[in-house]
Amino acid sequence: MQAFKIHKAIVDEYRDYLNSFTNISDPRILEKVQKAFNEGLFLPDPLLQFNPSFELGESLQELETEGLIHGDLTKIFGAYNLYYHQVEAVRKGIDGKGFIVTSGTGSGKSLTYLATIFNRILQTGHSKGVKAIIVYPMNALINSQEEEIRKYEINYLKSFLPSVPQSVYADKSPEEVIVSLQTLTQKRFPITYAKYTGQEKEERREKVRETEPSIILTNYMMLELIMTRNGERWLRDSMRKHLEYLVFDELHTYRGRQGSDVSMLIRRVGQLVGRPLITIGTSATLASEGAPVEK
């Protein structure tokens, strides 16, 4: 195949490039290094991976027919079949149990906790107060997740319109599209959400304080500050009264000392709330084997 010829040419050129820096006086060491170069020990073999398809499970409509989920979830996420692991996780979450999803990239891990949290809010009705905190290791992931939730909000608003003019989307951000859609329908997304990372402007932080959204997207360092700073007393009070879900995305990033710090942080949040929380985690790289009772 042409791809392998190209790969060989690139490797040969890179090996020659690396070898050009070799200036070893000791002939014995030089011999060993040259042998390593010739045998390819300096450069690993190409990694070939297959991306298997994930096992399909039930559709959102089927879960709705079973009475498991609120009907508006299909308006939010759309009509399609879930993967088996998504269905399994959502069932646990809706049953009030915590779970950890360790499936590959692109397997819809974030949907498992969002569907669980959204369903709870839809079932109980919108009310002021922080009911879920979702923790990410990087603000870039928070920004990405906020954009995804905005797309879900757009799905929800569109579901009440027979058609949507193209002008609604023309050169507009998801946030601007939402504003445009709100002028076309009296319906509003029943789930409130906001970033709270410490990088927001004072005006945005004040709005979050006033509205007390159902879902807070943050990072673990900011959550640590939330638990200690006087300026976030309102948020601690809201958590104490309303918090039900604590989610950590990309669990594999919390290891060593950082993992210990996060473990203590989770305990402190639990002590603040004073009641059992539904804790959820996701990771594409954590190894998993066997049932939870075997671990």
C-alpha cells in the first residue's frame, strides 16, 4: 500500500536526521548506537488500531414508553438509539445510583450523566438552586460542554416550531441562535446551566448568583475555592439545600497527589451537603474489568 511506502520514507528520513546528531568518540558505544538505529530500536513500530462499533441498546423512545425517562428528553437529545452502556448507565442514574463509564472516545459518555441530571430536573420541575456540579480538568472542556448543552437547548426550542427560518442560523453562534429561537416561541429550556470557572466577568458571576442555575460547570480548583471563599457562600448554601449530583469527567487525570486532593474535596462536598450524593465519573482510558462487587 502507498501509505506504508510513505511511512517507510518518513521513518528513514527521520532516522537519518537523528543519526546526523550522533558524534560518539568511543567506538564501543558508537557500535551499540548504530546497531540500535539499524534495528529500529530508537523508533517504535507504527501503531494500528481498530475502532470497534459499540453495542446498541434501546432508543430514547423505548425508554420513554417504559416510563423510565421524561418525554422531553427526546426533544433535547433527539430520536436515536443509545449504546448499550449508555442505557445501562442511565438506568443506574435514574435509579439513584452512582456509576462510572469507561468507554472509548466518541461513545457518548457525557450523555449518560446529562440525561440522568436532565431527567431528574424535568421530573421534579424547574426550581432555583444548584442541583448538579460537573467538574472538568480543563476550562477548554467546560467551554466545549457548554456549547453542547446549548445545542441541546436549540433542539428543545426547535421541537416546538413547525419550521425554522434560515436567518435564525446565519452567521450566528449557538447562544445567538437560542436568542433568535426564543423570539419565535414562548417555550423555554427547562434546565438552567452556567460556567463557573473563575474566569468569568463580574457581570456574569453576578447573574449566576442571582439565578442559581440547576447545573454548574466548573474545574476542581474552582470547586476547592467555592468550598472556602466567603464570596461563594451563596453557592455553598445552594449546594447544601439542593445538590444531588456530583460528576467528575476525565477521571484518569486525577492521580497521585492530585487524586488525593480531589478525594478529600469530594468528602468535603459530601459533608457540606449532609446527605448521600449521586456521584458519577467518566473516562476513556481507565481500565475496567468485572462487576463492581468484585473490585
